[in-house]
Amino acid sequence: MRWVINIVTNYLRSIIAMVIAFLLVPYIIGAIGKEMFGLWSLIFAVISVFGMMDFGFATAAVKYVAECVGSRDDVRRDRILSTLWVVYSVIGLICLLCVFVLAEPVGRAFDLQAEHLIRFKYLVWMLGTVVAVSFPASLFRAALMGAGRMDVANLVELVRVVVNAGLIVWLLSRGMGLMGLGIATAVTMLGASLVMIPLAYRLLPGMRISLRLYSPSEVRELLSFSAYAFIASLALLIILRIDPLVIGAFMSLSAIAVYAVAVKVSEYTYLLNKQFSNALMPLVSQSHGSGDRTMIRRVLLDGTRFLMGVTLPFLALLYFYAPDIIHIWVGDQFDESVPLLRILIVALYFSATQLNAANVLGMTGHHRFVAFCMAASAALNLILSIVLIQFYGLTGVAVATLIAAFLIEMAVMVPRACREQEISFSSFLRDGLWPGVPALAPMLLVAWWMYGRWPSESLSLLVVEGSIAALVYFVCFAFTAVRAQERRMGMLWLTRRLRRT
């Protein structure tokens, strides 16, 4: 049941982070203004680029540590982690140099006003330094995740999110503005990374990291996977974070802010969906290491079925309530965000369908294909965004994301995963995607009926209506998409847990 706990804590962390962001963003906009919020979104996009200097080693660490757990090879685990510690230390130094050399030229490339450029430069320096220092420490988080202790990493991240929100409110209330946002983010990012170190030593018995265990051959082995993981991660960064940079090149900071609101909701939604597949990633690696192909097929089919059971109601309700969510959240000044959000929600569905497929491919030796697919999706997204923004403005940027997600992630990657596991694509559609669809009808009917009687004019009413509609979905899903044997196993596990308490 370790994987169930990991999935639950993944979702718990993500949901709480979403709720905090929902409450925090309007406060931030009210405290610093729409234009400064656009500048902050631009800074965060740039910092995300520096964060990509991880070069995929974190994903490689999760994969190889998980395989070592599956094969019970603690010696190789320590050798891999020691090698990565040296690699990460070098990467951190290179990142630090890049941050201080490139911050001002990058800021000037966006043609910022003098006062905005100064803020941009100092905040990039500060946050970039934290990213550089955090690289070696991030190794320990990867070690915990590879060993199947995502619950611990999730708890640390949850504390970081809560403390970060508290610091932001405190600093902004004292008039520190954009600098207060930067300080709160820097302190909590660094603190969370450092806390992982003693936790990893405590929870991974016998773990030893030493310069004497550094192995050049392990570097080559790690690079054979991490290089492609980096390409996939870079592509994901482009898909999630590059749009503000494109908009900044053609439109104003206010336009960035409008798009950033829609992207913030869609990004948190995507990351929420991804928690399910993230929790199963070490299981795929461990199964691959032990030769259990049956389990890998179950992850692809049954894992996707349950992933859709969580994803579909959330996306459908988000689409239905989009105008009310934006209005209640940030006010009428961001009404333009509503159609953008709805387009991005449709794109999210196609992206969600490939999450387990990408993990199965990536963790079973087909990481090159995943990397090339994600790179193609990102390139298509970027090219279409640059072209369409000139004709359709912000809507064109959102449509570019939708087209790329459907053509590459859904129509190319998923069929390949099915072929590799000797499953027909029609079986994937029938057993993985379709079972969650019928329960949408009663859920949306209930939502429509409640909305007609009690329009969602407040956050509390919106949450209540959405929760009731979601509950209807899950009840219907339990009887239409969950097999009888799975229901019995779930009830048996729940009964045992209640008896223990």
C-alpha cells in the first residue's frame, strides 16, 4: 500500500498548493498591481529556465535508485548517489556563473523600463543563486522518491508551500512588494532542499555518499538516460512556462498577466493530474528491474483508468465553472482569461492521457522516444504560438498548446506505449480512457441544475456545488468503472486501517 499512500500524499500536497495559490494570487495582485504581477510571472519563467540546468539527472536518480531497490543492490545505489553529488556540485557552480552573467542581458531583451529592469536583475540574481545552491541538495529528494518514500518528500513540500504563503503575506503587508515575493520564495526553496538531507539519511538505512565512490562509468550510464530526460523536461518547461516569454516579445506586461492567470490554473491542474503517474514511476522502474511485465501493463491500462477517474471530473467542472472561478478569484479585470483557460483545459485532457504511457516508455528503455515526442510537442507549440499570436493574440497562444498536445502527446506517444506493451490502441481507449466518461453525464447534469438554482457568486458556494457534483461522479465511477474485485479489495484495506486506529 506504499504506492497508494504516495498517490494520496501527492494529491494532498497538490490540492493544498492549489487552494493556497487560489487565495494568494488575488492578494498578490492587489498588493503589487497587475503590471508588477506580469513582471513577477516573467521572472519566474526565467528562473524556471535556470532550473532546467538539472539536465535530467533528478529523473535519472529516481529511475536508477528505484531499480536498485528492485534488485536490492545497495552498493550500486550509493555509487550512483555519490556520483550524482559530484555532478550536481559542478552544475551548481556553472548555474551560479550563468545567473550573474546573463540576468541583465536577458532583462534587456524584453525591453523593460529602467526601474523594471533593476527589479528583474536583482530578483533573478537572488532566486538564481538559490537554484544553484539547491542542485546538490535536490539529490536527496530524488533518493527518497526512488526508494518509494514520496510521502516524506510531499510532506516537506507541503510545509514549504504553507510557510511560503505565510511569508509572502507578512512581507507584502509590510510594503516590501516584489522584493518580498522574491525573499519568501528564496528562503522557502532553500530551506526545503536542505531539510531533505537528514531525512534521506534517516529513511534510507545504510546510505553512504562519498567522493571515493564517484564513478566515471556511472556518469556515462546516467547521461545515457538523463540527456533524454532533460530534453523531455525542457520540452515540458517550454509547454508550461515559455508562453509568457513569447507574449512578452509581442505584447504588454498586462497581457502577460491576463495569460498568466489562465496558465496558473491550467499548470496547477496539469501538475495535479501528474501526481498519479509520478507516484507510479518508481513502481514501473522497480517492476522493470525485477522483470515483472504484467505489473507494467497494469500501470498502463488500470493506472490510466483510475487517473482518468480523477482527471475527468476535475477538468469538466473547471471548464463548466471557468467564468465564476476567474471572476471570484481575480475579478472582472481578468475576464479575458476565461476563454484562454477553457482552451487550455481541453489541451490538458490530451496531455493527461499520455502521462502513464510516457512513464511506461521512459522507465522501460524508450526514454529517447519520449524525449523526442516531448521536444516535437514543445517545438510545435512554440512555432505555432509565435505565428498565431500575430493573428489571434492570446487566443492563438492557447490554441497552439491545444494543437500540439493532441497531435504529438495523444496521437503519437500513447499508441507507441501500447505497441511496446503488446496492447492494442483500441484496448487502451476502451479499458483506459472510456470507463471514466459515462459518469460525467450525471455529474454535469447535477452541476447544471445547482447552478440554475444557486449561481456561484461566492467561493464557498462554488466549492460546495463543485464538491457535490464531484461526489456524484465518484459514486457513478465506482459502479461503472471500478471492477467488483477492486471494490472488495478497497473495502478490505479500509476495514483493516479502521481496525488499527
